[in-house]
Amino acid sequence: MIATEQQNLTAEIAELAGRHGRDRGALMPILQALQERHHQISEFAMQEVAALLDVHPVEVYSVVTFYAFLKAGKEGKFVIRLCRTISCDMREKDKVARQMENELGISFGQTTADGMFTLEWANCLGMCDQGPAMLVNDQVFTAVTFEKVHDVLEGCRRSFSVHPAPKGGH
Ligand code: FES
């Protein structure tokens, strides 16, 4: 996203917060308004909303993931968001990222052909002292090492075979 687009989005979110309020109660109406206007909620928008309403970024990501009508783009059943901000970066998030890409056969920004997994970058999730941090849907994982990647992915596959998503669901 280019700088002017980001500035426009920041201004738009500030305007929405002016209308709906700057607290947690404004989270849903603001996200819904963004979804209506843009047909998706970008990672940048999620970070901006979190900062402006002073809620934890994880909460915003979780709300977007939970409500199927709030779409963060075309996504798999499991959306993995790995933090790429400085603290996690210094704790070898690159190794974790490479392992994910190798195991899933996709790059960040892509979804597996079977629609199971999407890999995305996130900015700071507010778990900096426990990095590398990542979210799998609304579940937070901290101190993720590349050795743990396989287990996390297997855990997702297992939970899906036990609790498949309802037909037509997200
Ligand atoms: S830098 Fe990764 S959670 Fe803050």
C-alpha cells in the first residue's frame, strides 16, 4: 500500500472514530464501515484501528477473523499471521517464516490450493517480549521456533478434521 493510500485510510479511520467513538465499543461499527467501503480490511487498517481505539491488536485481528463477513481478503480456514516487527524480527522470525513456507509450499500473502492455510505478515501484536509471536485465527502463539512450526500446522489439521467448518462457513 502506498503512503498516500495509508494516509487516506488513517484519516478515514479517524473520521469513523469521531463518529462512533474511540473506545472498544466502536470496534465493530468501524470495522463494518471499513468492510462496506473497501470490501476488505487490510492489515494496515487493523493496526490503525487498534492504535486509535487503544485496544490490543490481537483483539482486532480476532474480531476480523471471527466474523466471517469481515474479510481480510481471500483466506484459508486457518489464517496464520506472523509478526515481522523489530523484536520478533531479531528473534529469528525469518527462520520461522521459511519453515512455514517450506511446509505449506506457499509464500506469504498466499493461500494453499486446498484452502486450508493462508500465510500473512502482521505488524506488532503486542507480545514483543515473547517473540517471535504469531496468530493462528484468534489463537496467539509466542516464542515460536522453526522446530515448532510442524506441530502447530499439524494441530490445525487435526482440529479441522475433528471440527470441520460448517458448509459455506468461513
Ligand atoms: S514486535 Fe512482534 S509482537 Fe511486538
